Amino acid sequence: MSRLKILTEHIDKPEITGIEGYIKHGGYRAVEKALKKMQPDEVTEEVKKSGLRGRGGAGFPTGMKWSFIFKGNDKPRYLLCNADESEPGTFKDRLLMEKIPHLLIEGMIASSFALGVKTAYIYIRGEYMYILHILQKAIDEAYAKGYLGENILGTTYSLDLHVHPGGGAYICGEETALIESLEGKRGNPRIKPPFPAVEGLWGCPTIVNNVETICKVPFIINEGGETYANIGIGASTGTKLISACGNINKPGVYEIELGVPVEEFIYSDEYCGGIKGGKQLKALVPGGSSVPILPNRLITKTAKGEPRLMSYESLSDGGFPTGSMLGSGGFIVFDEDQCIVRNTWNFSRFYHHESCGQCSPCREGTGWMEKILHRMEYGHGRMEDIDLLWDVQRKIEGNTICPFGDASAWPVAAAIRHFRDEFEWHVLHPAEATRRNYGMGRSAEPIEQVTA
Amino acid sequence: MPKVTIDNITIDVPPGTTILNAARMIGENVPPAMCYYSKLKGSGGKCRVCLVKVTKTSEQNPRGMPKLVASCVTQIADGMVVENITSPEVVEARKGVVELLLINHPLDCPVCDQAGECHLQDLSYEHGAATTRYDFGRRTFNKIDIGPYIQLHMTRCILCYRCVYTADQLTDGRVHGIINRGDAAEISTYIENIIDNDFSGNVIDVCPVGALTDRTFRFKSRVWFTKPMNAHRNCDKCSGKVTLWFQGEEVLRVTGRKDQYGEVEEFICNTCRFETKKKSDWVVEGHRRIDTHSVIAQNHLPYELDVVHPQIEQAQ
Ligand SMILES: Cc1cc2nc3c(=O)[nH]c(=O)nc-3n(C[C@H](O)[C@H](O)[C@H](O)COP(=O)(O)O)c2cc1C
Ligand code: SF4
Ligand code: SF4
Ligand code: FES
């Protein structure tokens, strides 16, 4: 059974990358419609009706965010597309930019029109340099066809669109750090308020949106917000790109209708195709490295015993600490052979490396967590280390300038909450813990079979 | 004027006042500040020692804020209720921040020039734990002379950014800032450059710890053995109002005058600070008032011992 695809329907057609192919498949209709038949506020209204939530991780309603843009001064307004995509496990935006760049450009034009923006930027992570060239080519094509520049399609609306490479730092994906970086400074997050919608790039009202979010806008304009809102489930409307990886048969990027059961997503042939080698499912990180890990018993069912669905609400489990988050859709599956301690250390290593270092809890705490985890993983852990680790993550969470601090703490907290016995096993069996052969076929000591 | 209640004390403050400044106006239970500096624009929000709990956001919004907030960058709203030391959560979080700050700060107070004037020392004394749970290697650095007047001990730096803002806002052609990220971040001058302009010495005064030291004073004396006096001179670059730190008749050090929060009242130029060190260069105004709780007060303030009247138990 094939389901509705809003973004990826034509993605496998090679001609879709060029402007002619894109137009042939219905491209740029939304720009025509918005600029010629709609008022800017009507576009925002449709986006509000659609219930679209930001796809960059936090899931904030896009229409509402747009309506916060400050109109009380005559400063220029900016739209920034967040194409930094650096969350480990998340690799969905690249697919859109690589295969169907005009969809993003069309979304940027329509969104900029809605927001009264005259200059917009796509801030792309430095490592995606080859995609930058693809985007630049597409932007040039759009200028040549009159979709960008002065008086677009003969209307009074004009827009300039630039693509700007970042320095390759995860923190530059945080919206205010992105703004600092775009201004040519260190990518340090700013203290909020003021929020970017009031004082963003160069002190002017600014909206930052994820690539996938912006790519949804043309569909919403063409088909109407209500049509979009009828797809999905509850407050999780529409479709979502999920980048699936780990021990599954078919890793890749899938566009799902929100509300698909997690079990179906993992096991059906349409999506992940089950666990590689027929092994047992052990754990799941459903939304990129920063979201809490779920143990086997909570992957297909929530704490209340309901089926777990791929949606913002269901994955977060209604606020239970046993839940996780849909986040950016980086779906990482672990089979029975994977070591949670090692994985947690690996994530921690990343957060230690990427902290901007501005605020003390994150700067010092991420390194401390990494070192404790490293020690446990390499057979020198102590029982007290588990509580110490718990304590250190608590000192970071909620006490920092930007959500990076929480992102570094949550994976550690969830790993201890759900897999404490595995941490204890590491302390009690240091020799075995060190000897295991990771990721190279079957490891010598499947963790579940060992009881401390 | 909006009303704010901090640790059960209510005060009216001008709109736009931050929680920290409102607490300073009350004058009791003032949250500590390691990175905020009222004289430096944009400072604050980084060290997180001033975290407080907002239990009521405003008259209109009686719910509190979900997380602790940095009092130095959070503005008050009418009817706001704040807990500082009355909140166990705040006390716990602050203790955590102090522990984290001390991870990479050596306890070299016995030889540090800032001993006795160090905000981190005060902070750990008031809010820290007596022991450490950190048992990994700590960062080490060589000391660096940045120019003829200033020495940087990067080991002691807590990355509060105060000196960066000072250099940015007070001196021309800033050459110093922070390089690298996370716990590898460090203060540095632009490649081997020196901080060389008329107001550079102020970075020493704003540093809350002993990371930036005055090369004309280092190791001359412990601060509590010196005698602080207010003095002034005619200066064409700054107000010329300073504190002179005497040993006998000799001026060992010149600094800006600091207010009760340890912040410089008026920034001074390098000539006043480094080059006019004879008593005769100055008009000495008189003793500088030093808080009795400060170790600098030792040896200086006249004080009387309480008279104890022992109650001799009456034989029954
Ligand atoms: C540490 C950190 C990294 C982030 N990285 C990204 C990123 O790579 N891409 C992204 O779209 N959003 C990222 N975000 C979220 C952005 O701050 C912001 O919420 C988002 O771009 C808003 O777009 P949306 O409303 O369309 O989701 C990150 C946030 C944090 C705290
Ligand atoms: S939480 Fe971490 S990444 Fe965010 S501002 Fe603080 S140090 Fe920087
Ligand atoms: S050198 Fe001093 S003032 Fe500068 S950042 Fe470090 S601690 Fe702060
Ligand atoms: S003084 Fe408020 S965060 Fe540093």
C-alpha cells in the first residue's frame, strides 16, 4: 500500500532537480497563486489552518510563529531557512535539497511573501557544500525564470534569496546561534528574549524555519490548509520525513503520514523492513540523538498501554518521563547486540565536542558526563558513577542559555532510567565490557542475557 | 511602578529593571553574579550562578516560570514573585553551578593575586560544597604575558566574557576574545598580539577571578596586607579617580574604585593605573570603605571584641 506523499511523490524522477522538470510536475503553482491571488495574511492564515508544526525539532506551530513577526517598525524582515541539519541520526533535509531543490525555493518565495520579507537566506551546514552548489544552480534558474528578483511574475513583490554555508558546528542549528553566525560572529546562542521574531538578524524581525517546514508551504497554498490538516492525527497534522537508520533492513528517508504505528514503521516492508538478521529489537531513539531513548517494552506501547504512534503526542507519552519525542525525525534502531552504555558515551562525546561553551553548566558538564561514560565503557567505572552521572545531567538540564544543555542531558537521563542494569553490568564485569566486539557482527556478550 | 517580591520582600522598581537589580535595590539576599556587570552592555546570562525561581510571572499570569531563570537578564513584570535563597531548588542548582565552575579552576588561592578579592572564592564559600566529585585531569596552560602590563592565567578563567566586553566597549581595535568551543574555549589575543591601548588595564579589574593579573603588582603583596585609599589626579584621559593600595608609604597597586558589588565605578586609563605609582602623583582623599566581611578589612578596621559576661552557675 502506498500512502500520500506531499514532498517526495516525484523525488525519484531525475528531471525534478531542474526547473523545467519541476514545473512540469506542477512546480511554482503555489508562487503564482500566492503572489497573484492572495494577500500575505491569507497565506499565513492557511498555514495556521493547516496545523503545520516546525520540523526542525521543537514542533512549534508554524503559522503561530509567523504571526509573531514584529510589524511595529519599518525595519526589513528576514526569513532564514535552517538547513544546518547536524543532529546525529537526522539526514532528511539533505534529500529534499539534493533531489528537489526548487521545492525549497518555491516554499521560501511563498513564505517570504507571507511575511513581507525582501531578503531571505538559506543557511546550510558547511559539510553540505555539494548541496550548496545544487541550490545555487536552482536559485540561478529561478532568477532567470523570474521567480526571484525584482517584480516577481510581473507583480509588485520582489525577493532576493541567498544561500550561505555555515562553519560546520552543530550549535549553529540553534536559531539564535544561526543568526549570530550569519552575521559573521561566533555561533553562540543569544539570550532570549528578545525573540528573533522581534529582534533577529541585524536586529530586525526574523523568522527561522526548517527546510522541511518550508517545503510544506507550497502544498498548503495549492490544496488549502484544511486539506493538510485532515492528513495525520490530532495536533500532528500532515506528513513527516523520517530518516531511519541503525539495525534495520531498509535504512533511508521515508515520508510518513503522522499517526502510523511505530511497530508498523519498523516492521513493514514499506518502511524499515524489520530488524536486520531477524534479531530482537532492543531500543529506539525516535527523534535524533537529543531525544530520550526508549527501551523495548515502551517502543510499540506507551506507558498507558496504548499503541505508540509516530506523532508528536504519542511519542512524548503525554508528559510521562517514560516517553520520548518526535524531534527532528532521526529514527535510530538498536538491536539486542547493541550496548547502551557505549552508545550513550558516543552521544555524550558529540555533545561535549559541540557545546559552544558560553554557559558554565553545559561547558563543564558535557565534558564531565563524557569522561564518566568513557571510564565506564572502558572498564574503570564505579557503582557511584551511575548516580554521579544522573546528578551531573540534572545540574545541566533546564539551567542553560539554550536547549543544547537539555539535549545533552536527556539521552543520559533516559539511558540510566531505562537501562540502569546495563550500567551496573559494566561496573561489575569490567573485563567483559571492554572485550566486546562492537558493531562487527555478533558481539561476544549480548547484554540482555547477562544479569548482574 | 511595577511591584516585585523577592524572598518575601516587596519593592516598587522602574519598568525594565532586572530581577538582579531589583534584588540589589532591596539589598538583602542579592543573587551572586559572576558574568553580569552593570557597566558592560550585553553582559550577563552566561555563568548561571544568579539563577532564581519565578513562582509567579506577573499579575496577569499567576503561573510561575517552568525553569529557573538567570536573574541578571530577566526583567521583572508587575506582581512578579521570585524565590532566591528561599527556594531549595535554587540553592541546589547554584551549588551545582559552583561545582561545575570549580572543575576547571585550580585551587591555587594561596598564591593567586586575586585571593581576598575573588568572587569565585566568595561564591564557593557561600554556595559551594566542601568536597569535589570530579577526579579527572584538569586543564593546564602556561601563563601568557599579553603586553607589558597584563598576565593571563588561563587556568583560572571561568569564561565569563567580562574582559571581552570591556575590550570591545572601552578600547579601540579589540584584539582579544574567546577562541575554541565548549570546555576547550579560552581567552586569547589575536594570534600573539598584545592588548595595547589606553584602557586595556580595565580587563584586570573586571575579571572576577585571578585570571588577568597586573604585571606591575603581581606577588608584591597579599591584598589584605595593603591599605586601600581613595585618591585622584588630573588626568586628560579618564576621571583620574582611583584606589591606591599602599604598603607603608609605597603605592603597590592602582585600581579603579569598586562599588559594593565589586564593579568598577569609573573605568581608568593605563597611565593612572600603571605609570603613576608615586604617592606624590596623587591627591589622597582618605580611607576606602571596605566591607567588614571582606578579608581586605582585616588589619584595617578598628573593631571591638564583644564583651562576654559569663553566667556563673549558681550552686544549688
Ligand atoms: C542545539 C540545537 C541544534 C539545532 N539544530 C537544528 C538544525 O540543524 N536544523 C533545524 O532545522 N533546526 C535545528 N534546531 C532547532 C532550531 O533552533 C529552530 O527551532 C528551528 O530551526 C525552527 O524551525 P521550525 O519551526 O521549522 O522547526 C536546533 C536547536 C538546537 C537547540
Ligand atoms: S547550553 Fe551549551 S550550547 Fe547552549 S549556550 Fe550554553 S554552552 Fe552554549
Ligand atoms: S579572563 Fe577573567 S574576565 Fe576574562 S573571561 Fe576569564 S574570568 Fe572572565
Ligand atoms: S550573573 Fe547572571 S548568568 Fe552570570
